Amino acid sequence: MAATDTWQSSMAEDHPRRGWMLALGIALVVLGLIAASAVFVTTIVTVLFLGCLLLVGGGFEIANAFHHRQESFWMHLLTGILDLVVGGMLFAFPGAGAVALTMLLAMFFLVGGAFRFTAALTLRLPTRGWSMLSGLVDVVLGFILLASWPVSAIWFIGFCVGIGLIFRGASWIARAFTLGGAPGDQSGFSRSSPARA
């Protein structure tokens, strides 16, 4: 009963924000559709954004190394410098960065998918069917990326970003509709408790 009351209380708190959830979900879906329809532009923007994150993170890492002077000073310093170098290269050459990132993703799918497929086949897990299917899909996707590389660098990252935004938006829309009802009506997610004597 306590867990049910806690869940209903949480849903009641989210209920007034239903409109914002719905608006956010629709905005993310629209943004995802735009990103998926302009995959090259989305890929370049994503690589530039990643480069900016690495530049900012590298700067903070170096500042943290000099500020605290910890025993791991050199590790923090070298990590910060590496972040700055990689971030600067991605920012200066986003096209080449997209090509390199796509190659890394392809190898990740190949190695990770093969490992997942082999582990599921060997360990005989309860959900090994789904694990084997997931690993097989990753391996096929890795081969497709490698077979069409470097052309796949033009569309793959942007396509993934677009699809990710669409699914994220759909999850927010689903959450908003799950709440249901009018802002003051809690009948969409709770039932009245029977009267106690």
C-alpha cells in the first residue's frame, strides 16, 4: 500500500506538467525529423558539438590538475591536453572527424556484437535469444558501415541523432498521455480507495 501511495503521489506531482511534457515530446519529434532529413548537416553539427565538449572538458581538466596538485597531476594534465588536441581537430576538421568516428563506431559494433553473440551462445542465459539477435544486428550494422565507409560517415551519425531524438520525443509524448485526464482529475492514474469502517 505504501508503494502504491508513493507511486500515485509521484504521478500527481507530474500531472500539472503534462502540457510541458507533451510540448517537449512534440518538439523533440519535429527536431528529430528535421535532423533525420538533413543527415549531413546533423552529422557535422554533432561532430562540432563533440569537439566543443572536448575542448571545454580539456580546459577544466587542466585547470583542475593545476588547482589541486594531486598525486595524479600528470594523468589529469595529459588527459586534458589530449582532450584539447582531439577536440581541436574535430572542431577544425569536422568532416575527417565524422569519418574517424564512423570507423570507431563500426569497429565497436563488430567487436561488441560478436562478443554479445558469443557470450549469449556460450553462457546459455535465459534471454539468450534476444541477446544473440542483438549481437547479430550489431555485427551486421558494423559490416554495413565498413562496406560503405567512408560514405557512411556522411549519414550515419546524423541519422542516429535524428532517430534518437524521435524516440526520446515519443517517450515524452507517451508519458504525457499516460497521465491522462484534466489537471485536477486523478482518475487517469489512480482509483479511489474503498471506504474504511
